[in-house]
Amino acid sequence: MHKHTYQNSVLTIIAVCLCLLVIAQFSSGTKALSTAGAQVVHHARSTPDETRGGGGMVSAADQRKVMIADIKNLSTRLERIEGLLSRGLSVKVTEMPPIQLPRERREREEESR
């Protein structure tokens, strides 16, 4: 029984974190493509003359700039999530299943009556 409780707790925490990420994604108003994704799309649409300078490859410096921009974006989003969590979450239980005690505990409670 303890294993199931632990497993359910961990799965619930993971589900809550995923929901927070989805909410943060939609509330941040960021564009659908990341900077790296936009760069790939731009590179695919560019003419051969535009890509010839780098041999068709993005330079390491440009890659680092994109990575730094993405890390800053992730940091900002993480700070927003931390802010949401620090203010606290409001949870409303709409339906509570009946509590079932493990057999050993139930027997001890019946004996104490």
C-alpha cells in the first residue's frame, strides 16, 4: 500500500509540474518558434549565396548566442514559475473518495474502541 501511495504522490507532483509548464507557456505570450527554431527556418529558406559564407553551417559564435538567448528565456520562465509557486497554489477538492485504512491499522482502531 505504501508503494502505491508514494507512486501516486510522485505522479501527482509530476502532473502538477507539467500543468504549470503548460500554463507558463501559454501565459508568457512567447512565439511558437524558439530562436534556434527560427534560425533553422531562416537558414532553410535562404538562398545559396547567403549560406556560402559559412559553408552552409552556422558559426560557433552564432550557435553560442542562440544558446545564451535560449538559456535567458528559460531562466525568465523558471523565475515566473517560482513566483507562482512562492505565492502558493489554491487547490479545491471537488470530490473526495472514501478513506480506506490498511487492514492492520483498521484492526488496531477497532480494538481500541
